[in-house]
Amino acid sequence: MKTIKISGMRCEHCTASVTKALSEIDGISEVQIDLEKGEASYEEDSPLAPEIIKNAISKIGFEVIG
């Protein structure tokens, strides 16, 4: 499972938005969000370019850190 840090998540609505954005990317499954840690974890069917993840997250108003 891959894990990324995301800045700006503060509530359950935020986690739902991030879960939806990541789940809509072809090749990503089993999205889990840890609001306290500000992290999203997910499975990739095959390696994806980091820009795909960053773009999906930035489109909904959050930022991937690192």
C-alpha cells in the first residue's frame, strides 16, 4: 500500500472528497484516509506517475506534501 501526506484535510467531508478523487483514478483501489495523520493510503494495480495523484488532489483544493 502506498501512503501520501496531504495538507488541508480537517473534517470527514475532506476525507470523503479525497477518497472519491483517488478512487476515480484508474488503477487505484482500497483508499483509506487517516485524518489525524493527514495521510491517504491506497493500492495501485500498476505504478502511477506521482503527478497523476498530485493533480487529482490539487483539483479538489488540497496539496500532496513531499
